[in-house]
Amino acid sequence: MSYRNLRQCVTDLEKNKHLIRIDVEVDPHLEAAAIHRRVFQANGPAIFFTNVKNSKFPMVSNLFGNIARAKFIFRHQLATVEAMVACKANPEKVMRNPLLWPKLFSGLWNSLPRIVNKGPLLENQTLISKLPQLVCWPKDGGAFVTLPQVHTEDVESPGWRFSNIGMYRIQLSGNQYKTNEEIGLHYQLHRGIGVHHSKAINNNKPFRVAISVGGPPSLAVAAVMPLPEAMPEICFAGALGGRRMDLVKFPMPSPDIQPILMPAEADFCIVGIVDPSRLLPEGPFGDHLGYYSLAHDFPVMKVEAVYHRTNAIWPFTVVGRPPQEDTAFGELIHELTAPILPTVIPGVHAVNAVDAAGVHPLLLAIGSERYTPYNTIERPQELLTAANAILGQGQLSLAKFLLIIAKEDNPELDIKDIPLFLRHLLERIDLTNDLHFHTRTTMDTLDYSGSGLNLGSKVVFAAAGPVRRTLPTTIPEKLNLPNGFEAPRVCLPGILAIKSPPFQTPQNHDALYFCDAFNPSDSINQFPMVLLVDDSDFTSASQGNFLWTVFTKTNPAKDIHGIGSVISDKHWGCHGSLVIDARSKPHHAPALIEDPAVERAVDALGARGGPLHGII
């Protein structure tokens, strides 16, 4: 089935027992998000909130809560999209397989949007304050749109051919925004909207933005797809949705401002003008790393109109410490795009943006070592070329820790098997040679481990060749720790977490003191990776805790130390253990914590007789 709109999707999910209704009144302030999180954690169904406090519009969430439901939604179109991806990855192979041609041609036809004169979207208008005021976390700065499809066009070449649709959070209320007149537009690095915004400023032209919510589910997926700049997201949405996307022009033309296209079947659309000379604080917002992104100056959009179709539904998601619903988004995207990767970055076979580490902080990669096949591989060569290419590729460039290994050393290794990947790397890495830092570089906007907004460092761990060491799985009997350091715990083979004194000074003297307390011959150096953490029991309790603690709390150039460290020709390495300071620092953003009263209210909904009984 190809859904024309969101309501058709909701009806289909309910018919097939993938969705439940909650008819009791639910508050969009914290309660709806708390319900969503609990249902997601229980691998539960999509949720249709029919009775939303202070709003006439129902809400739906958890549509993409697991990969099985995401595939069910697009079950009739996935083969078509896969045929299109296959054609991109290997066109000759596709041309030799006539069975793929009908799907390929169907996808190409559906990828072409069409301009229509009217659509359901234009049936009604409302105000920002009448929309569901979704607040997900206690310290959020106001209400936010969490599943927006932000449509912008090139002021030099208006229309859908050079358009961009991205998913950038939108703040509807709070801070200094004028109610019903202004909203906050948050967008980060490596986003297509930035190119359009820059052109508008350079041409001294007003910048119009259309923020749609709801509509065919393929629009939401398209908004987060890492597509080439030459392919508009609206085209991919049509191919994935199995029907051409109808677009309608904004019906309030201005003589000095270009019109803008809107999805005719969207449930809502907020249209407005971004003032290039005006910024206002946006945030805080509980974000997908598991911390708040703090308030910073971002563009302000002056609202021109808020459209909605009759019987509109407000979809939303909730982000926080992973895994969350965006995990399923990531899995679907990875499956669809994996065949293309080797054609984009030669020599790279697979990548895994590790969700449990916050996605961007940790990227695993498998490459090739083919430069000198006539020689025994002793150190990474081609892997370093591949690493540079990865860190220059779109959103992959946001990786903070890039760990890359050679496929030739274990052709069967599964990149999704994180413990096995880490074991493979730590068995082979030469800590004096195979760490490569990028200092004072551009960072993910949401990562507060660095030295400022968008500022920090990166590191590449590259390993190739034979096994160098056997990784311990138990703590050495004669492990003598310096004063203040205690409770050593093994997280994974070769990885030791140690409870350390609270971080106090920017100079990080205690981490250096720890390293200076050992010689390269001491037993601790059996562990190639040692972690200084606030709570070693918590860090070692699960793989997720280890990944989240280490890779969200560290700035590589600042927080990586080593026993027996050396600098040779400006290259840093260490003869003993690599020591990573993964403690909380004063400049870090606060972690997300649920509201206890709201959690108790959700507990009541899960009690016998409640709408969530048997689900949470």
C-alpha cells in the first residue's frame, strides 16, 4: 500500500495491530513524551493520542519505533527503492537483469513531483499556540516540533529541482519568541538549508521557509536521508512512498519574495520568512546524545501562515540517550544506503555510526589495505587515506572517534558486532603509531565535550596487520593504583574502567598524575585501553553504558593520555596503556533526567485497567 497521507498510515497500522489508541486526556507537556519513551523501551506499538490537553489536534508517535514496523509501512516500495540504489551502485548489473526494470522505471516515475493548484493542506488555518505544545524534557526551553520537514529552495533557482527538505528541530514557544509571530529555526553543520540560507544572504533576498508536519510517512524518512546534493529529498519521498508527491504553491504571494512549494497532503505547514540579520536564543532541548543542547543564538522565522488539513494529525518523536525511535530511522537508512558506500568512498566496505554512543561520536569502519600487496602489512596505509575520505564526507565528517580496520585481516567480521570489532582493533593497534589526531576542528553542534560550540577534536584509530597482543579479561593481581583511584572493572576484553576523583581543573593534572604513576612494564599495560570514569560500576554494567560514557564525554585531543607517552615529529603515541579521561567535566551539558511525578502518572496508565496495561 502507498499512503497518500498520514491518516491512511495510522488506519493501516491500527488495522494490522501495529498501533494503539489512548483516549484519556494526555498532556503534551512532558506526559506524552514520557509515554512514548516507555512504550518504545518496551518495543511497543505506535501510539495515537486522541485527546490532547489544550489542543483539538490528535497526536501520533512511535511510528518508526522498530525496524520491523518501518519496513511494514514501506513494504510495497522497498524493493523499488532497493532497485534504484542497486542501479546507482552497479548500473551495468541492473541493466543485465530485466526483472528489475519495471521497479526501476516505477521508482523513477514516482520520484517526479507534480505541481497542483489546490490540496487538503490549504483547507484550514490556525495559530502556533493552538498546535500541540510538545515539551519532552523538564528543562526544555519551550515547545518544539520534533518531526518537521523543513523545505527550502534556492533563491537563484526556485522550485523543487534545487530544493532541500531537512529535519531540523523547531521551537514554537518560550525564550524571547513573540507568541504566534516568531519561532526558532535550529539547524546544524552539513545541512542543505545552510547552502540556501547563505545564497539568500549573499543575494540580499528574503529567505522563505515552509515547515510541514505529517503527510505521507516517506517525507519524514526523506528528510533524514543522506542524499547527494543533486537529488532533492522530495524525489526520494515519492519513490519510497510509491506515488508522486503533490506540491502546492504558497497562496500568499509577495512581489519581492519568491513563492515556495508545500506538500499538498501534509497535515500542517508553517510558512514564514527568516530575517538574515536577526538571531535569538534557541533551546535548551533534550537531544539525542542523552544530554541537553543548551541555549544558543539561531535564526528566527517570522510566521506568515499556519495551514492544516481537516482532521489533521500531529506526529512527533522523542530523542534522548539512545536507543530511541531515531535508532530505527538509522537502521532503515543504513540498509538502504549500504550498497552505495563503496562507490562513494573507494576502499571502504562498511561503516557503522554507533547508535549507543550518540551516533556521531563513534564511527566504525572497515576498509582495505591494497597499496603494497607484495609486502607484509605492518601498519595502516590505505586505511589512512580512507579515513581522510570518510572525515570529508557529509555527515560522516561529524565523527569524533573513527575506528577503522582492514577487511583483509578478517573478511568475515561483522561491523555491527561492536565487542568483536573492538577486540580485533585492540589486538592489532600500535599505540605508538596508529593514533591520528585532528585538533581544533569542527565538531557536531550537539556535542559539548569540546572547547566550544562546534569546536573540538577528532581522532582516528587505525589497525592493520597481525595480532600484537592478547587482551586480558580479568584484573591483574598486582594492580596498584594511585591514591584516589579505585574500583577497577573490566568492560570488555582489553578495556579497564577505573573510578577516579571528580574532575576539577581544566589542566587535568590528576589524569597526568595517573599516567606518571606507572611504567610501561607495569601490569596495567596489559590493557591497551584504560578509562578514567566517575562510576566504574555503571560504566562496566553494560555495553551501552560503556559506549555512552566514553564517547560522549571525551574530547580526543584533550582527554586522551597514555602511559609512557612520546611525541616524535609532532606525532603522539604511548608505549603503555592508552588512558581516556571519560569523566564529566564542568563545561559538559547536563544529562537528561525524567520528571518523577510524570513517570508515576505513566505507571498508573500501565496498571491493570489502564490503556497501557500489558504494554509497558
